[in-house]
Amino acid sequence: MKYLVIGDIHGCYDELMELIEISGISADDHIIALGDIVDRGPDSPKVVEFFRTASNASAILGNHERKHIRSHKGITSPATSQYLARLQFVDNQYIEAIKYFETLPLYIDLPEATLIHGALEPGVELSMQDVKVITGNIGGEKYLNKKYSKPWYELYDGEKPVIAGHINYNGNDTPMIYKDRIFFIDTSCCQGYSLTGIILPDFRICSVKSSKCYCTDSMPEV
């Protein structure tokens, strides 16, 4: 079996379908999104429905899904991107989306690589990672910056490579690969760059160009 691991989709359904098509994977292979499948882009409901219903697709929890869960429960106020995405859902679609988000794991540990959305705290077991760190919450980022003098990926000493999304470290269409061990594959599709995936077990990178910049809020949220 092959795995197509995809960076932050952010509601870019057409680009998602194009990436799956050009990847060459079959119905017997599996598609995994690294979180942040919603917000900013034009069609969050279609992206959610795909991952919620496709038998060969999975997703992990990103900070944007976590924001939707928390704002829906009244724990926090929705940011602009959550509010605008919420308007795309009709009838009970949003309730079903929230239920789906609540089932998403914080990580997926494959034989070839560990898949996360945000970051890992060095020296902490995968199962013990703080939810704010692993999902890329801004509080988790502040915690890592305060505790460690180097970025987490420079301190990572795990046995497996890590594939993550959340931040476009290169600020362009290309993923950042650190020492062939950490693969950051968020390439800002919703901002007009590309949607990027990695095909395992070969670690082959594939990408499609975004149709346009879809962002509707001027201030980036992480």
C-alpha cells in the first residue's frame, strides 16, 4: 500500500482532487491529510465531506479544526477564518463536521514516518505530547520558543522521519526538508502557491499549483 500524505488543504477542494489525480495512487492506497483541512479556502464543506466519507482517506487534527471545536463549544471566540468557513456549511453540515473533527487523532504513526500537524517537543514520547504543541496552537509555539533555544526540528532525535504541515517555512511553492528527516509540506495553497503531498514509502513529492489566492482575511492566523 502507498500513502499520499497531504499538507494544509484549507478548503481548496479542486486542488485536492487534482493532487490525488496526478499522484498516481489507486483505490487500494490511502490518503492522509495533515490537518487544517478547513478555513480560508473556497469549499471547506466539500473537503470535510471527502475525508469524512471516503473509505481510503483519513485526517489528523490541526489547529484550525481544534479552533472550530472550541469555538463551537463556547470555549473561545471564532476567528475570522472560522466565521467565514462556517457560512459555507448548510443545514446540519457544520454539526457533522464538528463531530468529525472530534474524532481526529493528534498524530498517525506509520512504519515509514510519524505524521503530525504542528510540532513535537524534543524528548517527549509521542503519546505524551501536549495537544497545543502537536496541533500547532500559538500557545504551544510560545512554550517551545521559551523552553528551547533552537527550533524543535533541530532537536528532534526520534527514530523515524516526521512529516508535518502548519507553517510554510520556505514561504513559496516548495516544502522545507530538514536533513532528510523532517518534511514540512504546507506550501500555502490557499494563498496562491501550491498544494503539496508526499507519497510513501518512497518519499516522492508531488504538488499542484493553486488556482488563485483564496484568502479572505488579511491577517494570517497560525
